[in-house]
Amino acid sequence: MAKSNAADTDQKLHLAGEIVETIQREGRQLIKVQLKQCTIEVDAGTLRETHLGDSITIDADMIVLTVRPTPQL
């Protein structure tokens, strides 16, 4: 697979999910979130020899910027 410049693939993700568990670990309180299905756009130039329906793995670093409740409709 060809590697692309990180600047070419930077994008904001908005991940929605449901809190399914609270955890105490090393003195920190954490929440476990079951993420809902989402889609993202990836530069096709980063993949070679792939077709619709193929499975891929996306490795990414993630920094959580904000966490907020989802408005109830």
C-alpha cells in the first residue's frame, strides 16, 4: 500500500455512541462507549488493488477534543 502525507488525510471525525459501562482504572474514572456505525472518506490514492466490498483496516491516532451529550430528538 502506498503511504500518503498525513496532511492529505487529516479530517475531523464526529463519532456518536452510547455509554455502556463505567470503569475505574489506575485512579481514573473512564466510560466505555459503544460507537454507532459511521462512514468516512479516504483518499483512493492511498489504496491499490481494492474494490467495492473489500475489507480494509484504518490505523489512526485519535485525540479526543470534546465529549458532549447528544441532543435528544
